[in-house]
Amino acid sequence: MNKRLLISLALICLLAGACAKKNTTTTGLEAQEYLQKWMEQYHPGIAPNADGLYILEDTPGTGEVRNEELPYIFSTQTIRTLSGTISTTMDEKLAQQLGTYQPVNYYGPRYQMVGGDVSYAGLDALLKGMKMGGHRVAVVPAWMLTTSRYDTQKEYLANCTNSTHLIYEITLEGQCEDIEAMSIDALRNYVTAHYGANVMPVSYVKDEDPDGSFYFLSDTTSFEGVEKFASDATVNLNYTGMLPSGKVFDTTDEIVAKNADIYDSGRDYSPQSVAYSSSYESITLGGSSIISGFKGALSLMHWKGQQAIVLFTYTHGYSTSGSGNAIPPYATLIFELEIVDD
């Protein structure tokens, strides 16, 4: 290869490297530039706040100010992209307008844990200064959609690996410090209001004192002197599960399903087989494992024909995550149960 060609190739490489260096920017800076242009086009005159959020709407609430030290919020949220595509909504009317409404789904406010390593930094920033009952809409930049926490916007931008900005719409309904204690208090109030102050909590775990998170109501007076079925018996069960609001999310009763507008023509509405065991933990429904509160209630039922109502907090149910779209996180559950003849 001649000397002139080598020099030419070297110059090309140098120029290519220089151009690449000149035109390459970080994801954070690219995302920032795009968002600035988008805001100029669709929301001119709105500047970012100190946290980099663009507040589009802000209706103050009349309740107490959000306490940033409290780890749980109770809110209704809708999340959409800048193009308007909605990824999440807890608003029933909006879901109906979008054609995504499902009767079995839960709509409305729900509890959520917030703070470092749990929620997006942008959500925490969005909540700053809000009062209970307040409503806020804001563009949350891509670099704030991280559970990491940094001291400056420059650091957020430098660590940004995301280019999708989101528009958060949130109505803040409440907050709490200890969600387990709050759930127990709310359940106690519900039981008192619906079944009377004399109803006491119980425990289905041997040698464990009741902590107020589980209630079991069953009139067994008619079964006095009647032999209990064996600890390893298989029986049939009808049940209906609902939230404290009265919203039914599951049932074996076809009429109840139709009245609750959750009827599924592809489902068999008939009693489910319960396989008992000497240990409540091993009880199954239809051959499948079930939540501990349901198993615990069944372990307290001993006769065919027995009916019961069981109420328990999320610690006996679907925990902090809920179940699908029907049961929200931290949900208290209520089941009506009946062991029926074969």
C-alpha cells in the first residue's frame, strides 16, 4: 500500500472520529432537547420547576399537605405518553370513554408505597406540596423515571437511559405511615358498622392470638351434636368474593355474577372442590393453592351446609401487589362461603 493512500485513510479515520465525537450526545441530553421542543410546540410558556417537571394543571386540595416522611399515599392516577397513549388509568369514566372498561376491574384510588428505591423520583417530585384532595397534571421527564435518587438534575441527566417522557395525572386522596395498622383499624370499623361491636377477631393459626386482621362469622348452633367431617375430607364449596365497597370480583354463583356484571359465558358456575388437610396451609380449592385467609376460613368450617362470612386484611390476601386488575394492592377482602352437598 503506498504512502499517499495510508495518509488518506488516516485522515478519513480522524475525521470520522471527530464527527462521531461531535454529534454523539448522552440519552439524557437527547431526551431533554426533545422534551424542550415538544413543550415549546404544545405548551409554550410553561417552564420546568426545580425538579425538572412541567406542571400543566394544578388544583389545590383542601386537606392537609402531603407529608414527605410518610411512606404510603392513596391516590387515583392516569399515565399517558406524550402522544396521548394511556398505559394506566384508575378512572372508571375515562376507561369507559376509551372502550377499555371491564366490569370486573377495580377503578378508583389505591394505596401505593413511595420513596427512594420504590417509586419513581418523578412521582415523588410530583407529590411535593400537594394537599389531600388536590389534583395535578405534569410532564415527568424521562430522566426522572428512575427509582434511584440523585442530588442534582445534572446527575439525573447523566444517568438517564430512558427516552420516554410521561404525563402523570394524579388526585391525592390520602396518606398514612403504617398501612397495616390503618388496614386493621378500617376493618374493625367496617365490622362494627355492618355486624356490630360485639364481633371479635379470631386467629386460624394454632396458638396465635388474634391481631385484629381476621374475622370469621358463622352461626353453628344448628350443628350442635352433628359429627364434623374428616380432616382429610373433600367437600364442595360455593363462594363469593368482594371488596369492602361491595364490588364482587369472583363467585361460583351464576346469578351473582350476572347481577355484578362479571358473568363469563366460558366459565363453569358450579361449586368448587375443597380438599381438606390436617393443616390449614395444605387446603386446596379446585386442586390449586389459595390465599392464606381463604384457607384459614375453610379450616374453621366443619360441617356440610355451614355458611360463613370471612373478612381479612391484605396480610392474609394478595399482599402489597393485589391480583390482576380486579384486586388492588393492600386490599381488604370479604368472602361469603357455603359448604354444600355433593
